[in-house]
Amino acid sequence: MRWTGRSLRRFEDPALVRGLGRFVADVADQHRGTLHAAFVRSPVPAGEIRSIEAPPGAPVLTAESFPGIRTMCARLDRPDFVALETPVLASDAVRHPGEPVALVVAGSRAEAEDLAEQVVVDIEATRPVLDATAATDPDAPTVHAGLDMPMGNNVVLDARFATEGLEAAFEEADEIVALDIRAHRQNALPIEARGALAAHDRGTGRTTLTAANQMPHMLRTALADILDIGEAELRVVTPEVGGAFGQKMCVPREYVALVAAARLLGATIAWIEDRSENLLASWHSRDHSYLLRGAFNRSGMLLGLDADIVCNIGAYSNYPVTFGVEPLMAMAELPGPYRLSQYRVRSRAVTTNMCPIAPYRGVSRPVLTLAMERLMDTAARRLDLDPVEIRRANLVSEFPYSMPTGLPVDPGSYVETLDAAVEALDLEGFRRRQQQAAAEGRYLGVGFSVFGERTGYGTPAFAARAMEITPGYETVQLEMNPSGDVTARIGASPHGQGLATALSQLLADELGVEPRQVAVVHGDTDTTPYGWGTFASRSMVIAGGAAKLAAERLAAQLREIAAHHLEASPDDIRLEDGSAVVAGTSVGVTLPEIARIAHHSSHLLPAPMEPGLSVSATYDPGGTFSNACHAAVVEVDPDTGHVRLERFVVIADAGLEVNPMIVEGQIHGGVTQGIANALYEELVTDDDGNLLTASLMDFLPPTVCEVPLIEVTHVQTITDASITGAKGVGEGGAIGAPAAVLNAISDALSPLGIEVDEMPATPSRVRELIRRAQSTTTGGPT
Amino acid sequence: MKPAAFEYHAPRTLEEALGLLHEHQDEAKVLAGGQSLVPAMNFRLARPAVLVDIAHVPGLDRIETNDPASVTVGARVRHLDLEHNTIAGPLGSLFAMTGRWVGHYPIRVRGTFGGSLAHADPAAEWCALASALDAELHCRSTSGSRTVGARDFFEQMAFTTCLEPDELLVGVRLPRLSDSCGVGMAEFARRWGDFAIVLAVTAVERDGDSIARARIALGGVAGGPVRASNAEAALAGRPATAGTVAEAAAAAAEEVDPTGDIHGSADYRRDLVRAMVTRALDQALA
Ligand SMILES: Cc1cc2nc3c(=O)[nH]c(=O)nc-3n(C[C@H](O)[C@H](O)[C@H](O)COP(=O)(O)OP(=O)(O)OC[C@H]3O[C@@H](n4cnc5c(N)ncnc54)[C@H](O)[C@@H]3O)c2cc1C
């Protein structure tokens, strides 16, 4: 019996559901004498700082307090890239609302807020530029004045790719479909906002940063680089983390300032971000627009694709992945799972006086999938084809396939998942119901979304983006303790995903122990091997792969000791049910017995084996595409523009599922965020840059009342692109859902000739489209 | 998101409460359910120096039903009690169908009827209900008491009433509705539990197949709750048909003068007024 493939309940959950999980704020409460920080932030999107005045003697720290500190600057090594430097605290100019200018420290957060109110920052406000397209105008204000912008005003990345025969493809086309796709700004909205506790130990000179974060090792390196101190002086710990979704991947200015302040004051200082700060100035996401043209022949084959992509990356770069991640991923992966030979794309990053962007679950893919899937549906309607047929005609079904950009696509189930979704929905039955409803004046619609998600990619994929800091591999150290239990130390940094449970299952199978006997240690730079953390749907593939490799090494060592002890050949030893047995016999030795020998009677080990049972392995794969088909059924209320989700179906292929329940949980959460993207969440600013959605009264994540039951069916295509057979599944839910929802709304409103290409499709936007359509078809307002 | 420092009082009698309000005037705020005031304090949008918590003032949590012509709801009666209460007849139905739209369950457990009226959110359900029924609001201060009609209680500026800083709203008198009166309530919000973008509360007295009198109050279209008088006039004495309802809904959409915000333009709100008035009237006439 194998543990892999079973929906084991997560080991992480009992503590969490009983309130025993320890998050940063809990750790801060448990420290004696913790001081609390609050940040003084810019009230305006752009301006020059004239002076910063604090009450005399107040513990107010500004850029001047930290003379040795460097700016934060992550780079891509490519000619079409302009590097942006971020000061830890703004000193001369402010470039986005909420930019940190000073830090105050007090005995409690309330007192820190009192003090922050008394700091007077005199800023001479200047004209901001908020919109990416407007920012490229030569007359627009330049966000980073004085920086050379050879590619145009505020253009910090301008990447292009084209195949030879694009123009010909468009000339040959029977139908050219042009779309203007817009995805507004969002916040990833982890339920726990950011937060950190910096504790400086004056005895050892070391500083420990306990932080809500996804990349503890990278964070430590970044802190050392920026503060110009040795990494040995720093320890980063991630306790329980209440969701991250990319928002806790990049290095926050606030954490750097906090560590610097703790070292300066020799103190323990907590900064627990509140929701207002989080919405205003943590990291924003999306804010992309695509001008898309697709060339189709009469039978619906996609002959060519031409795209102009603009990403509003806000005022600064994130660190370490840079703002390049959004436009470059969009450019590389736009064609998705559709066979295409002619492709031209221009993809730009534009800096504005908005909060900087960090990757958010799916990064560019929710938007590029929206673009491609809207293209397919719009083309189908124009060519009078069925949306399922046009997809079947264009989807890849032979592998390996190579995208026009050269990206290899390993085996998946694109057509199969689409067919399964059609069946799960009873599409024919739905179409009948839709007609009946139409006769009653009701608008029902169905929408599909087929996509592939590149997951579990290591160093080679990141290197293709020419990143100065190139992430990718993961290392796992395994040790069998004298009692026969196993400790796995990992560089990945799970924060809610259940990775510890899944890795335990995988290791249990390799080593013949029970999952409960495996302790997974993560999130502490003092006790885990260097690694990149948990993001980009990578942990099960890469940390899982490294765990498997390490387990193979450990198993070999266990077999060798057992063989020596039993006077058998290592090749004949099987590890199962806690013992090493000679195959086909009942002769064996228990794993605790072997472990005791290795640790406590090492003189009995076969020479020249070293004492102990500890191994390490690293895995650095090229990547594997998981895939899925999402389908949404909606009803649109024509009077209010409200969209009710009736059904949401997911046919997901994540390769080998180590724990199907965890896979399903990832899909549920992702789809919910995708629905948020499609219908609800939008950060809105006024023309002066003031954030109007500054609390959860106006920034609206959907709740259990708005999200329907998510019906998941599992398909498993095993490829050798991943040594465990597992593909990544962390982001897929968020990637596929928006397109399915917007396609369903467009299907529902097709009698009115409405195509919805902007998200979120809020009730007022949908109603506006209906009002316009009704006034053109009936010649007057209804 | 921590409140500025404040002084806290929990008076045990009405006199004591009124005395504290009198003493501190503008500096003081009444704390009822805290579901609007405390968030505002945490955002530091409100920074009262003194809080007068009325949780222990006796008598404010009663619903008086002895009078055959009216019901008086104490200021501290919780939203949930009105949603689940046993007020007989159409008035009770209207309270129940309206109450379930006020926020989420935990908010309805703590939030109070009087707090909602005193807070006067333009999209508050209770404010629209009070306006539709021409409620009478009893206000007390150390210098005496007065009764104000809903029309005069709500100012046309959001979150503004005629209450003086030292005045406490103690109870609200509402007319019982006749058994032949149909009631309706329709609301549009982005998510379940959100404040309404637009809402309509209706009470319609039938006279056989025609409408004797209709009351329609709207929320979310002005600084306070407003009566759709033209729509009401369009219904009075008319047959209870879909055509009449459509005319009244169109009149309501016409007579309001909403302003746009991030959740919808003025035109969008007009569209919603038409839809919500139609739905609330359909319910009342069903
Ligand atoms: C997430 C959320 C969603 C909500 N959604 C809705 C909604 O959909 N619809 C809705 O109507 N409300 C909603 N509310 C607000 C809620 O209904 C409040 O309970 C109500 O607005 C205020 O009542 P309270 O008793 O909590 O008053 P408090 O918050 O204690 O006080 C509010 C104001 O009224 C004053 N006040 C209170 N009582 C008196 C009195 N007796 N005399 C004089 N002044 C007084 C206070 O000084 C204060 O200024 C929501 C609240 C939250 C937090």
C-alpha cells in the first residue's frame, strides 16, 4: 500500500483550527519588551520632500538615520531593460501613495500610530501619472526624473518577438478578430497582511527577523546585501504564514527598515501591517492591457497572433524577480495550448506613480488566458462555430510541442479535459435550458477556459529571463534519527499549502516509514538548506523531486547497512512497513534497529561508511505544464448587471497527485481568487491618485455566499519532465477562472451582441454594456 | 488601525448617561452596538475623547407593543431581534424582511436599531424603513425630550441627523400597518451583507383591486433616505397592475438625483432604482 495518492488529512490543520498556529503577531506578543513600529507614509502619489519634522526627542527614524544603507535594485541583464532603484525610506522624492518616509517606534501599535500622526512631512506635490499608456506620452511626468529612458518616457522594458510569416498569415485570414483586453489592479489580499519582528541580540550581535514571507533564504541574502552586513549576522524565520500568493515573495522596504532600526536601537521591534496599509502600499497586482489581433481561416484555425501588451508596474521594481516577470511571462506564454506558428508580440513595462506590482497567483497568466480564451469565443461567434469546436480544432494534442517562442510543452490532456468538461456540464442539456430561459427574458450563459500552466521550473527557465538573481533549484536534507523517525529540512517555505503532509507521504513511500514519522522543517535559515522558497507552483515538483532524490540516497544507505547486518546483498533488501527485509523471506531488521546502529553503534557499520544517517539532494528541473479546463455557468440579471454563478466545473490535470485533497484545496482557493478577479476585486484610485478602495468595505473579495460549489474532476497525465510525476497546481485555479466567467457572461449576453473584455466585470460595467446595447438595438433607452 | 486614546464611561441610568453627554458635549459620543462607531475610530475617522456606552442603561432594549395603533422600538434593540421578533402583522413582516439585509449575522447580533438611525448611513435599511413609515423618533437630553418625524430627523447630508451632541435617541414609534397592507423590500448590493448600492422599502394599502396608498422609501440615492413621492402619487388610486408598477418605477428613477461613486454611476443608480422599486412593489402586491 502506498501513501502517495491518498487524501490524507493535513498534519498542519489541527493546530490551525484550534488557534494554536503561531503567526508573526503571536510571536511578537510572546517576546517581552517588544516595541511596535508604524510607518509614516506619503499622502500623495508624487512630490519632493522638503522636510520631515518630528516632535523633539521622539524615536522617529528617516533615511538620514541609516547612512550606510543601500538602495534595493534587482536587474535583468538585457538591453531592453531599465533598472529602477528603490530607497528603503524615501528621502528626496516620493513616487507613489503610501510610500514609506519614516518609521516611528513606541511601546504599542496604538502609541506608534499616535506618534506617526505627529510627524510632519512637508512634501511639495507634483503632477502624478497613474495610467500606463498616458505615462508613455513624452509630455507626461517622468516618474524617475533624471534616469535615462531610451525606450520612451517611463518605459522600463520593451521586449519584442516576431516570427517571419506573420504578415502573410494575416493576409491569408478569412476573419481577423481584434480585442482590447483590460485587467484592472488588484491586491492579492492574504488574510494575514504582511508583518515582521526584528529582534537584535546585543550579546551575539545577531538579528533574527521573524517574518510573514515565502522566500526566507532570499530575504536574508537581500537584507545582508542592502544593509551591507554579513549573512552570518542574520537569521530569518517564517512562522505560520496566513496566505501569501506572491505578495510575501518580494522583499518589502518595511522589513529592511525594521531590521536596520532593531540593529540601530538594539531592540526588538514588531511591525504588523494593517489592512489599510496593505491595500494602499503592500504590493499591487495585475493592471495589464492587451491589444490583440487573431487571424483565423473560415474553419476557425488560428493562423497568426499579434499582441501589444502593456503592464503598469507602478513606481518601483520588486526585488528579486523584478517587474520584468509580468511582461516577459505574458510574451513567452500568451499562445498557450493553441497550435500556432505565426506570432508577433511587443510587451512593455511602464512605470507610473502607482504602488509597485509583485507577482500574484498566476502572475500574467490569468490575463493572457483571458485574452486567448476571449479570442477563441469571439472568433467562434464571428465564424458561426461552436466554442468547443474551435478549441478542439486548435488545441495541441501531439507532444512534445513547442510554442512559437520555443517553449517546450510536455504531454498534457488539453482536448481530453475540454471534452470532460462538456460532459460534466451536459452542454446539450444546458443549451436547451438556456433557450427556455431566453424565452422568459432570462440570460443564461456558459463559458470555457482551456489553459496550460508552466510549473515547477528551475534555474534554466529563470535564466532565460536573464535575471541577475536566478532562482530555481531546491535542496532537501534528510536525516533518519536514532529512533527511526525522519527529519526533512527543506529550502522551500510552505505557508498554508500542506506541503509538509504531502512530502511526508512521498518520503514514507520511499523509506518504508509512516508519514507521521516524518518531521518537515522549513522556514528557518539557521536550520534549513539554502533554497528559493514556495511560489510559482513549484514546491511539490522541485522540493518533492529533491526529497525523492534524497530519499533514494538514504534508502540506499539503509539497505547497505541492513545487507551488512543480514549478510545479504543490498539489491535484495526491500524497505517496507518500518523494516528492511530480504526480498521473498521474512528475514529482516527494523529501521529503528538500523538507525541505532548508524548513530549509536557506528563501529558496526560497514566500512568505510560514516556514522549517522544524513543525506542531501538538489533538484533543478526544466519545468512541466499542468493543464485544466474550467467551465462556468452564469445567469446575468439584465436590470442590475449582476452575475450569479450557477456552476463552476474544473477538470484538472496536475500529473501525479500525491494528495488529491490538497490538490483540490489548491483549486478551490485559486478558482475563488479567479472569480474575485473576474467579478469583484478592483483597486480604484481617483485622478489625484487617492485610493478609493482603501478598506474591505470597497475592495470586495467574494465570500462563501458568492462562490458556488467548485466541482473538480481529476485527470493525471504523467510525464518524465518531473521525477515524481507531479506537476504544479498552485496557481491554475486563479489562471483559468476569469476567462471562464467572462466567456460565460458574453455567452449569456450574446443575444444583445455583447462581448465582455474588461475585468472585473462589475455589475455597473455589465449594466452599462447592456444599456448601450439596448439603446442601439431599440433606438432608445429602456 | 488603532483608535486614538479615549475615556470610557458605562452609565447605569438614563440620567447619568444624559449628564455625561451634557458635560462633554461635542467631545462625547454614544456607544451603542459599536458596529459603525468602532470601525470609524479604528480608522481614526472618528476620534471622540469620551465614549458613553449605553449598554447598561435600563429600558432601551424593549419593544413596546401594547398600543393597538403603534409599536415603539427602544434605541438599543438589536438588529437581530427585529429580524426575528414577533411584532404581529405586516409591520413585523417588513422588519423581518428588511432586517436580514443589514450586514452580516455577527453585526446584527450587536448592532442596534437606534444606532443605525443615529448613524444615518445613506444606504442603511432601517433609515429607509423609518422614512417609509414616517417613524417618530424620541430624543432625550438633560434639558428635556422631543419627538421628531423621520422627515426632519435625517438631514440631506450623509451621516447627519438633527440630534444635538448631548441628545440621546431613546426610542422610535412606528405605526402598525393594517392587515390589508402589503410590504416589500428589495436591495442591490455587490455581495451578500454589503451596504446597499440602492434599496427600496415599500408598504402598499390595497383597496380591492386598486391601490389606496403606497409608501416608497429609497436608500443609496441621496444623503439620507428619500421618499419617492412622484412614484407614490403614480400609484395612489390606480389599479394594482404590472403597468402601474412600471410607471411608478420609472417615476422613481426619474425623480431621484443620485451621485455616482466607485460602485456605480448616477445612471446606474437610476437603473437600480427602477429595478428595486419594481421588485419591492411586486412583493408588496403579491
Ligand atoms: C461589515 C459591516 C457591514 C455592515 N453592513 C450594514 C448594512 O448592510 N446596512 C446597515 O444598515 N448597516 C450596516 N452596518 C452597520 C451596522 O448596522 C451598525 O450596527 C449600525 O450602523 C450602527 O449601530 P450601532 O448600534 O452599532 O451603533 P454605534 O456604532 O455604536 O454608533 C453609531 C453612531 O450612532 C451614535 N449613536 C448610537 N446610538 C445612539 C443613540 N441611542 N442616540 C444617539 N446617538 C447614538 C453613535 O454615537 C455613533 O455616532 C455594517 C457594519 C459592518 C461593520
